[in-house]
Amino acid sequence: MTRDKKRDEDKKPVSWKWRLFVWLFNLFLVAVVGIAAYVAIIYFRMPSLDAILNETRAPAIVFLDQNGVEIRASNKIMGTPVSVETLPPHVWQAIVAIEDKRFFEHGPFDSRAMIRAVVLNMFRGRFAVGGSTITQQTAKNIFLSREKKISRKVQELILSYWLENRFDKNQILDLYMNRVSLVGGMRGIDAAARTLFGRSATELSLAQSAQIAAMLKAPTTYSPFRHPNKNFERARTVLQEMVRQGFIDINTARAAAAELAPATGAPDTNLYRYWTDFVTEELKSQIGIMESDVYVHTTIDTKLQNKITNAMPEHLGAYQGAAVAIARDGAIRAMVGGPDYQVSQFNRATARRQPGSAFKPVVYLVALENGMRPDSFVNDSPFAIGDYNPKNYNEKYYGDISLATAFAKSVNSVPLKLTEQYGIDSVLAMASRLGVGNKLRREYSTVLGASEMNLMDLTTIYAVIWNDGKSVRPYSITRVVNSRGEVLYERNPSDTIQILSPDTVEYMTELLADVVAPGGTGHRAAARGVIGGKTGTSNENRDAWFVGANDKFILGVWVGNDDFTPMSSKITGGTIPAQIFHDVVE
């Protein structure tokens, strides 16, 4: 064969099949490289997996009442951590049974479940069945993203492999149970258990466990609070799956099915929002910056708080109101800053207003300390000093009357004349001893309550009187501990100071009792156990007050308008405030 002939044979055309194979192979290589590059880019754009797993958040503040019962939590987005080891088996078994029955057998993905889901969805013509494993769902929950993007799905796949390689199955299940979101933006089955059934996840019954597991498919659709019937139907399916998988027997499942009940729902924590806002400010002054979750033991009496909250709307109408209850040792038992926290977050219990005649006991205390008694006679007649010439409420004067009568009828001339007799400085000094004198104006109008103070301060004045004349320092927190149980703050009661003499206390107590007796300005407050009180009304009926007590607490009530506009001339401290007080203590 000649060289030219050989060269011609070498130039023989390549088979089209070979060309196609080479083209497809190159295309495959490009696709593999492209996919690998895309996955690499997505991987390197992911945040630190450890950072995702151990996410940071603002410390939660859990508020407890005087008995240690949780009433509300701030910044709390997760329930108490749970695990397979700490939970009753039926809790996590219900989840595995309905969500991923082969969870302990497969890896990051369940190929059988995925194939079955694809076939069923194609057959039904819609996305009716999912094939995600608990590991994949854990990845979704950790990312906290619902975006339906290819990049997010790739991240989910990467994270699923990472989870399976780093943790065992029990740990992954723990992550899932603590991160899944079921109610109100909070995460974890413990949060769901507390919100829906008022108990921790460790206390869930089999029926309640099935109801929570039923929500995993669609929390709102299968909520035992919003849609109990749908929840019951799916919970029965959960119990059936638990029987099929050998977790429980048929009789146990039937008994649990008979116990299915609608969720009661979470309590209205707005009942305590004025209180917890107030306590939060106190907390900051006690422990400063919080670096971890804290549990704040407060002094609130939830029963009393609820009674006050329920009593106010019945009487307020279009007006605003506030109330504070203090025990004799200064423990704040209730605080209501308005009729509806959702409408207005302004805490009127700490707002400064004119106390009107509710300030008069300070003047009478000065008189009693200087030797006067309830049966001492005083003269009720017009009084003027310079241009200041206030009149009695009804512009009626009684002439010579006893100190007790002047107090019970809340006449204006007598405390002004007492101030003239003993000096304005004596009145301000008494107010300082009671804890409220540092912001009062040195003028005669202060005697009739023209100098502003808040309801807390005013109620404290009366608390001193009913505390046998001993000092009272209001407090709201008894103890603060962190999530490890370490005590960050504990109240150390200070020794009380005797501010008023026993005789002064006895006489003033007698005067306060006369106010709620028939004929007194506060007679509407009279109820079983009430030991006394005092009304107060500021100029043009802008503020109406009543402060009274029984043997358990001192309760102050304020009614008015936020914009300081006058109320009806019929609204005085002896009407709405006294009626609210009556309804609470009766």
C-alpha cells in the first residue's frame, strides 16, 4: 500500500454515532462541572452551619406571679428544650409515626417515600403527598425560610447531609422537636403544649401528643384551637399509624381517641402587659444588661389583677382609668394602666395627675400630730389668701364642725386653715416623710391636690397609714434567676421606719373609716371588709380618685381623660372610682 493511499484511508469520515457520543459526553462533563460549581457557590454563600444551629437571639424574660406561675414571656420564641430522653415516649413516637415512619432506617432522604410521593402526585394531578424526611424538615426549620427557590433547596440538601453526618438520629429528632413552629411564631413542641394545653411537653397525654403531631402537616389548618374537628380527624390518623408501627396497641389508641378535646387556647397575656412593662423597667435597674434568659418572680396576685381588669370596663364608659393595689409591706399586687392595652399602651398608673382632695390626709396628719383629734372642732367658712380663694365642692359651708365631719365631707376650707395654722412647710415635710414630697410645689393649692403625682405614689401614702404608720417602699420583684437556676437578684427587705405615732395612726384610721360610712363622700365604696378610704376630685372634674383598703391590700383607682379635658360634673371620686373599688373588694 502506497503512502498516499494510507493517508486517504486515515481521512475516512468519523462515524456519526461516535460524534454523538463525544458530544453527549462533553455535554455531560459541562453539566457536572456546572452543577458542581453551582452547588459550590451556594455552599460558600451559606452562613456558618454552627451559627445556624446555635442561633443568637435577644434574652427572653419570663414573668412569674407571686406563686411562681408563668403569666407572660417577653422575647420568648422557643419553649423549654426537650429531648427524646426527657419526653414520654408517646410524644416523639406520635411525631415519627405520622411524619417519617422510617426515620431511624434511612439516611438524609427516604428514596421509597420520594418515589411514592412522585407517583401519587402524578396520579392525582396535584401536590398531595410530600416525601421530606424529618432530617429535611429540620433543615428547613433551621433555615427558617419558606422561599421556594432552587438555591434554598440545594442548601436544604447540603444541610441534611451535614446533620446526618454530625448528629445521631435522636439528636436530629431533638432539633426538630425544638425548632418546629406550630403556634404564634413560637418554636418547639413545648411552646405548643403550653400555649394549647397549658402544660409542658413532658406532661402531654397520648391524646394531646397525637393532636400536636396532627398539626405538623399544616399548623393552622389542623389547629385544635381554630379547627378542632379537623385536628381530631388527623389525630385519629396519627393514633392509627402508631398502632400500625407497633408503638401502641389498639385499645390504647381507642382510649386516647376518646380523650381528644379542643385546646383552650393561651390566656390573654394583655391582662398583664401594663404590669410586665412596669416590671421590665424595674428589672433593668436591678440587674442591668441581660446576657441570658431570666425568670422574674414578681409580686402580682393574678386573681386580684383579673378582678380589677374585669371591673373597670363596666363603669368607665368613654373615660380612661387605672388602678394599683399594694400590700402593707409594699408588695404591688395588681396594676392596671388602662381599660385596653391593645388600644393604648400608655400606663396611667404611673402618669402624674392632680390628686385633688385625695391629698388632704397629709394635712390632717399634721393636725393630728399637733394634738388635734377627730372630735376637735374646726370652722368651715370661706378662706382666701391673696388671690387664692377656693370654694367647697357644693359651695356650702357648715360653720363649726368636727375634724371628722370636715374630713368625711371633704370640705376645702378646713385643710387650708390647718395649713395656715401649722405652716405649708409642715405639710410638705409630712409629704416627704410619706415619700412623695420632693416634687410638690410650695403653695397653698398643693393642699387641695393641685401638685401632680401618680397613682402609685398616692396609694403609698395611704399604705403607710394602714401599715401602722411604718414606712412602705413599693416593690414588684422578689427574685430573678437565669436559665441555669443561678440567682441574679433577690430582694432583701429593709427595716421599716416608724413614720407616724400610734395615736396619729389610730385617729387617721378613724377619719378614713368615716368616709365610707353613710353620708361620707366614699359611701359607694362600702363593702364587706372595707376599713376606710378617701375620695379625690380635681378642678373641673378632670381627675377622679378613690383610695381604700381592706385587711389584705390598699387599692387606688383613678378615672379621667388622657387629654386632660373635664369629665361630666357628676363624675367625682365618690362615683366611678368608688364603685370600681367596691366591685373589686366585694
